[in-house]
Amino acid sequence: MAARHRAFALAAVICSVLVAAPAVAAMRSATPDVSTHRAFQPVSSATTAFTYDESGVPQGATASVEAFYFGDGSTAVTLELRGLAPFRTYGAHAHVGACTAAPAGAGGHWHFPGTDGSVLEQREIWLDVTTDEQGYAKSVALRGDSIPDGDRPMSVVVHALPTDPSSGLAGGRLACVTVAF
């Protein structure tokens, strides 16, 4: 049974790589539709990139977010973080509101419209990362849906824990960067 489960998991990974390969190739040669690069600042001085817990996301750590909107209606979002603790996994998601001095100010996770019955991760933009020995990490979320005008996420929140796939929860909000999706 364990061998069958491993084979199924491997097949799922291969399929996702094959499906994602054209989008990743397109990203390499495309100019992003959205590009934000910010350094996290303490709540007292931040305007667009807030750190709520400097032990998790230190002042001066940076976030870069890019979004690519493809002609076939699909979307790719990248998150690149620098200056975090080494060898740590963080949850990260697109949220409905812009960042504020209050961690809850960005609201909840943003959902693609009309995807209520699909798998939770496919309804949202999850960008979980694990840092390397220098505190660097990058992730890519590829989705088959487009982000519609008038109903766009407004931020990416970095959470204290990896995302639980069944609930979407990822621990406390460590930091937030406002993004003009």
C-alpha cells in the first residue's frame, strides 16, 4: 500500500510539473504585469511593508512579488524573500486588503471568483516558502484562473507556519506587503 501511495504521489508531481512547465517557461521571457519590491519596516514607520514580529521577519528583510497574467486566462504569482531566518518554512498567501499597522487589517485570504467547489489551494494563491542557509526563499503559484479587474487581492501576508492544506491556516501574521495586483 505504501508503495502504491508513493507511486501515486510521484505521478501527481510529474503531472503538475508537465502542466506548469509552459507557464514557467513563459515567465522567464515575459515582463511581469505586476512587480513589487519592498523592505519590511516596523509598524511605527512602515507604509507598504509591515513586520509585525521582528523575530520572524526582521526589519530590512525584503519581499519581491510578481504576477503574470497569461493570454490563456491563467495566472502565475511569485514571492521572493530575503533576510529571513535560515531553514525555516513560512506560510504565505494573497489577502483581500492592503496592509495596515494592525496584522488583521489585510483581511482574509483572497479567493478566485467562482471556485467555491474546488480544492482550497486552487481557490487561493498560496506562496509557502522554506528559506535556505542564507535566509532566501522563492515560490511560484500557478493557477488556471485569471485575477479579474475589480476583484483583486491587495497584499501578500507572511505567516508563522506552513499552510495546513485542509484548513488553509498558517499561524500568526508575521509580515505583510501591499501589492497592486
